[in-house]
Amino acid sequence: AVWLKAEETTFLEFLVLAFPSLGDGGFKMPTFNQASTHLNAKYPHQRGAEKSGIVCKNKWTALKKSYQSIVEIKCTSGFTWSNEQGAGITD
């Protein structure tokens, strides 16, 4: 699936609202299935594959991994990070 920034934002906002239903070990599949339904209703003409519950779960896993990498970079001596410019690495 192709994720636009607006779709990622909507997804994360949905998970914030679903936070009270967070189970031991994280969000459960019913939450990701509900997120899928919400995204598909709000963005009926998505690019790429439909954002199913498993696609939403995989996106959450990828976002957490990216976040954890950024936290590690921020805590590593010799590296610079700003919330506006990131690591300052360009292509």
C-alpha cells in the first residue's frame, strides 16, 4: 500500500483515540481492522493496495521502528537531530 502523509496522520490520530482500548502488548487486530475501515471510508480513492487491518498493523510496526531508530540517533553521541530538519541527511 502507498501511504500519503494525510493517511498516516489520520491513522495515527485514530490510534490515539483508540489508546484506551490498548491491550497488553499493544493494539490488537480489531483496532487495526477498525482503523482500516476508517481509512477506507475517509480515503475511498487510495493509491496502491487497500489498507486492510494487516496492512495497518504492518504500518504501525514500521512507524514504531522508525521512531525507535530516531530515539537511538538522538541519544547517540556525535549525531545531531532536530524535529524540524531530522538528521540533516539529504540524497
